[in-house]
Amino acid sequence: TIPCLLSPWSEWSDCSVTCGKGMRTRQRMLKSAAELGDCNEELEQAEKCMLPECPINCELTEWSQWSECNTSCGKGHMIRTRMIKIEPQFGGTACPETVQRTKCRVRKCLRGPGMEKRRWKEAR
């Protein structure tokens, strides 16, 4: 049998991914005519490649319900929260705020008995 005539291997291709684990390949060509005999040499090779880890962005739960107003009368505030499910890694997007606060106003506070008389006396 006539030995296979093969071209040299090509350069390895770029990794199939831009970050993390992927594959790369290289090829060579059969230079001798096929009718001269079977050629069992491999014409393509593949191997794993590893690039820096892919960025992982922050992931959060949904917002909780607003809390009750923190006062029973007058001006106060309510809060709502959300939890971090996945911390950012490898340059991923940072987590936004996890606590929000808003103003609330419950009914007007009633003055205690005799408050008007006391104020009037203090004013004199």
C-alpha cells in the first residue's frame, strides 16, 4: 500500500467560547489521491480549552410586600426588602439596593385631654 500523504496540521482554532470552558480544533488535508488506497489517518483533532471564568451577575428575589407604617399616627415610614440569590463574581454586575424606604402617614395624631388648655396657659 502507498502511505498517506498529508498536509501539516493547521493552527489550533480559537476557543469556541469567549469565557469559561470550550473546544478548539485543527485540521489537515489528504494530499494523495483517494484511489491510491485507504487512508485511516485522522484529518481533524479537537481538544478542550479554558478561558477566564465568565462573569456572573447579581440575582435578587422579588421585592417583599411593604411593611406596616412604623407609627400608629402621624408621619412615619414603611420598608420593603429583597434578598440576594446569587452574589456577583468574576466582574459580573453588582447588586442594586436591597432595601427601599418610603414615607407614610397614618391618621392625624389626637392630642391628649387638656392639651389645648395647657398650651393656652403656656402661651400667656
